[in-house]
Amino acid sequence: MSAGSADEVVTRPKMINVFQPTLGEEEVAVVREVFQSSWVGKGRRVAEFESDFAAHLGVSREHVTSTNSCTEATFLAMELLGVGPGDEVVLPTVTFVGTANAVAAYGARPVFCDVDPRTLNPTVRDVEVALTPATKAVLLLHYGGYPGEVAQIAQLCRDRGVKLIEDAANAQASRVDGRACGVIGDIGVWSFDHAKIAVAVDGGVLYARDPELTARAVRLAYFGMEQATGYAEAMRGTSRWWDFEVSSFSRRSIMNDVLAAVGSVQLRKLADFVARRRVIADRYDAVLGDVPGLLLPPPLPPGHESSYYLYWVQMDPAIRDQVARDLYERGVYTTYRYPLLHKVRAYGADNRLPNAERVAQTTLCLPLHQGLTDADVDLITTALAESVAARAAAHAPA
């Protein structure tokens, strides 16, 4: 049989994804309800989603507003804090590209700091050495859902008169001593895109400690429009409800009722999702803990709660990429998040960050989502242990 012929069948194992949402009939039903309501734009469902998430965070509704993405919420955070030319924003080099883009887009300079070699979160010392008189804000990621030293970093920022923005995209359910990650600093942003734990298919949320900043974010997210009156007042004949003023030349960054309806259903399931992810992470710990040459995520400090967004292992850099290929051939997709931003030429950074540069060569993120079955987890752990052992033996000195 010739290669590429119509009769040729190539079989590969079904791929186990790193990320995967859990969506079902309840989400389909609420989308149908929104469609049948004849209103799919920003409306009642968005308001409900914002209230639901504020309650989840343990804050008043006036501190929270939704956006069309976490990245857009980060851009709004820059504008709310007046970040601009001549300013610096400190952020870990191990973070998502959208955060650095938000800094650079407003003419400020992203200053990348190093991270702890095991947690992949910046320590308070990593942040402190990156601060300068030009620092306007610190933009902190909670890697994999681990809170990290956010409380200490928040205190450092207060002492230095610097604002703290928490990128809580990995940390929908993470807490420190009962306080939700994202509300420990001055501004927090979250993602609800397709790859997160609770999803709205897409969308984001912004929290601001100062409710006046939240109110301003609401206006910025819709063309900078200042509505002259509410609909009810207009119908009483006091004004025309279509009149408005513009307070800033802004853009359209709002959520809609379709996404928000899905998001509210998913929020109700978030605790169960995280509980399942914790069971999987505990299983990884138990099975992989004795594999020679493999480092696992460190234990959480007392008072810290993780969202278990990522589970990462670390190994000899000489075998990491080969192990990833071995797992892929057995139907297990892995990845490394996040590529180092201080290595991206566009940001103009030239510093060396040795811990981050090391972990970028040793770290591999395993599948972790509530849709994994026990059989999936067994396959992943077996394939990983076998690959590490085989590759390590092949690289052992003769």
C-alpha cells in the first residue's frame, strides 16, 4: 500500500488535553434562554454574573465589573492607574504576554523580575530588587493558582507607594488566610476564557479596591460614555434616554449576556471543579513523588489555598523536551507556561534572570482539569515515569 493512499489508516491515541472546559446541558439551556429573550447584549445576565463573582470574592458589587477578556481588563488597569511614558511596571518574566503588552502599549517600560525556582512565582525579594523611583506599579501573576508571596509583596508596595495589580487569571478560587487572590492588591483581573477552570467561553473581570476606579472602568469599557439618565427616569418624562456625553476617547470592552449566563452557571460549579482538580494533583503527588530525577510543586504554605490551575514537574533539561515528545506519542499533551518575556526582543529587556532561565528549560506542565478520569491520570503518570527513567538512563554517563 503506497504512502498517502486512500486506503491507508493512521491511528493515534486520543489526545489528553492540558486544559479542557466542562460544559453541558445546563450551559446549553441558559444560552437558549438568552437567545429566546431577544436580548443577547450586555444586560441582566451580565449584572447577575458580576454580582455572583463579587459574592465569590467576598466584596461589594460596586468593586467589580466585567470585560470581554482578562487582557482588556489589564489594559484598563493601566489606564485607571495613569501608567504612561516614563513609568515602569515590574512583573515576573514567567507570565502571559498580554500583561507586558498592556504595559508597553501605554508607553511604559515593563521591568521583568526573576521567580522562585520551584513555585515559579516572584518572591518579595525578586520584586524589591526590580523597584526603582520610576516604578508605578507591580503586576503579579499567581502561577498555576498558587498565591505565592502576594501578602508580603502587597505590603512592600504599600510601603513604597507603588500600586499592586494582581493577574488572577490562574487563581479563580485561590485564597490567602481566607482572602481571595485578586483583592489583596489595588486592582485584580481574572480570565474566564475557554482554557480556565470556570469558563464563560470568553470574558474577564476587573476588581478595584477604590469603587470610583471601578465606576471609571465601566465608562472606559463602553466608549467613555457618560449616560445622561437612566431608562426609568426617561420614561417618566424627565429627559431623553438616548442622550450622553463622552468623558474619554475609549473603546468597547464589554461582556454580553450570552457569555455571562454561561459564566454564572460555571461559577456555581467552581468549587466542585477545584475539588476534583485537587484530587488529581494529590494523585500526581502520590504516584510521582518517588520518581528519581523528578521535582514536583512544593507544598502550599499554611493559610494558602490553590485553584490547581497548573501542575508542573521539573527534570534535567537534557531530557525535558524528549519527555514531552514521548508523552505526546502516547496521547498526552504537555506544555511549558509561560515563555520568558525578558527574552522577547520587542520589550527591549537585556537583564539576566537565572532562576527563570533555568525553570524554562526544566519545567513541564501536565494535564490538569476536572474532566480527567482516573484512567487518564494513571496513563499520564505511567507514561511520565517510564519516559523519565528511559531518557535519564540514555543520558547517564557510560
